[in-house]
Amino acid sequence: MQINPKEHERGPGGLSVLESIEWRGRAILLIDLDAFFASVEQLDHPGWRGKPVIVGGHADRRGVVSTASYEARAYGVHSAMPSSTAERLCPDAIWTEGHYDRYREVSNEVMAIIRDESPLMQQVSIDEAFLDVTPTGVNRDHPVAVARRIQERVEALGVTCSIGVGTTKSVAKIASDFDKPRGLTVVMPGSEASFMGPLPVRAMSGIGASAEKKLKDHGIETLGELAAADDDLIKRLLGKNGMVMLARARCEEESPVETDDEVKSVSNETSFAEDLKTREDIMAGIRTMSAKVGRRLRRKGLKGQTIALKVRYEDRSVRSVQRPLPFSSDDENVFDPLLDEMLEDLWQPGVSIRLVGVAVTGFGQDDAREQLSLFGEDEESEQARQQNRSLVEASDKVKERFGEGVLKYGREFRLRGKDTGTTSKNPADYK
């Protein structure tokens, strides 16, 4: 049986109805912060509370909505909607481009609360995390009690969260979306099929529009119908992900809460309100992204061995190229000369660019190239490298103390007004 605990009064002995029922098996929570960016803005601007707030880019610069408060959602506004559409639907909304450092700060406070309850936490985005709270001989707290406690502590910060409780990550994820905001939806062990069965297949993470159409074309519209479907048919329709989707629909998923926080790549990209046409403007955009990637690498204590450059053209086609770095690095002063060369492979005069992105990969590997390269540097080159390094480290300290926007380079002023103003929800941007 699936129950929303908000519908129940607390029972005898201070225990809710659900907390009096023994939990058998795994217990996974999915904690999802409600309209997170907008909620932080309303927390920091008391006059905005109860009013429609939209965090997003400019309507006249190809911007999109990052997050909308629930007051704005009542008008039909939602994430990833073009800002121009949102502006028409909710003309009286309060707009803000967002404050990334502040979102990261509140997110870190929330994640610390979640981690207090169990070390088995997997943060999947700035506003979402899985938590394994399976009862054991040592951990005797009921999963529902843990969820209630997290909700109360998060609310004390000034934001709210919705939590799904289930025996698998997929069940918990679907349950977390079931009752927002500040929902607590519990799928008791043994009741998964009755909870999942009637839901549309699109409710399952991993099933997008294309997969949904393929399934519907074969009469499979609900998760119950998917769970009962023939294995070979689903393999044929969904390819290598077919068996994963079947396991999720049948509640046979064994995917653990991954506590390994190994980073595979650090990247940053941005779209432009106006297509960039000159090499100077394009390189200014690339170097701005390069600096952001370098800063995040230094914050994480990572050095990479490979750099990649991505561009999207006026016709929306995308191309990318990657090169090995001369040595493991976290420094944009090392990245930029290579990126300058890489642009030659992707751009010719007269071609318009609407997006650029920079990524660094290849962490945690021994790299003999670093010592060889440094050994071969003359004294003047080494001195210049040290000066550049001192400059970026000083810049990092200023931004850590006063925020990202307090210090800008000339390249950023060159592109002023040409970005979309859209706030990213990429979790890597906030760690």
C-alpha cells in the first residue's frame, strides 16, 4: 500500500501510523528540494514570498527558465521553457538571473543534514540526493522517521523538500515527485506493484519521448504493462537499456546508492543571445568557459590530462575536438593556447557560433609528462608560469570571499549582453 503520511495524524506513543509498521528490506530515500533556486530567492527576498518568481535567462536573448516558484507554476511556467513563453504566461512574475554561489551554499547545508543521517548518500544534482537508510542491528530508526527528521531540519534552513521512500532508487525517485511541495510519499515494502502499475511509462527515469512512443505503438502505456511485457520485445524496442527499464518497472532493481564521488569530467558551456561571428568574440567566450573550468578544478583539487572544445553552430549542429594537455593541469593559462589551436579545427571565418563549451578529463593518473615538461622549461618561462599561477590563485581567493561576479576579465566585458542569462542546474557548477 502506498500512503502519503501527511494524511495521517500521529498515533499512540508518538509514532505515526506508518512508523508503527515494521520496515522489511532495503530503504532508499530520494530527497528533492522544492523549486530550489526560486525558493532560495524567496528566502533571501522576503517581499517575494507568495509571489511568482522565475529564475532564468532573458526573454530577448534566447533565455530559458531554470526554475519557477510554485506560484509561477500555477500559470503553466516550468523549467526549460523558453523565457519568452514564460513571460507571456506570467507577465507579472519577478525575474532574476540567479545567484550561483548562494545556491551552492544552501545546497551544501542541506547535503550536510542528509549526510548526518547516513554515510550512504549519493548526490545526483544540486537539489537531489539518494540516501540508504535500511534498518540494521545498529541503525534502528524507521525510514519514515528519518525522512520526517530531514524535512524538519531542511525547513529550518528556510527551504523545503519532498521525499520519496521506497525499496529501490526508482521507486523512491517516482515517489518523490508524487506530492509536491513538502511531500512525503512512502511506498511500503510489498506495495510497489500497486503503486507503480497505473503510472504512465514516462514516469520512469530513463524513458524519454522517443522510448515512450515506441512502447505506446506496441500498446504499452503504463509501468504495469511494461513490467508484464515480453523481455525480447522490450530489448528490441529499447536496445541495451531495455533490461534496465524492465528491472525498474518490476521493482527488481538492485542499483546501490553510490557513495563514490569520483569525478569523470569538469565542464562548462554557455549559449549566446546573438551568434558570435568574429574570432575575437568566440575566443573570448571560450576563455571565459576555460577560466570557470580551471576554477572548479582548483576548488576540487583536480588536475586533468585532456581538454575538449565543443561548439554549436547557427544550424544547431554540434562538433567537438579534444587534445592531450602537455602535463596534468588545473590552470586556464595552460588550457588557453591549446584551445586557441583547437578552434582552427572547428571554425572558419564567416561561420556563426551560438554555443561554446570546455571540458577537462583524465584525473588521478600518473603523468611523467609533467616532470619532463617542467624540466625542459627555461628560467624565463618558469617565472612567467609562476606569475600566472599566482594571479589565478589570487583571483580564486577574491571570488571565494566576495562572489563570482566581483572580479571580471576583459574577455568577459567583451561579451557583456551577449549571453542568455540562463542559470545552469549542472551539479558540477555548484560543487
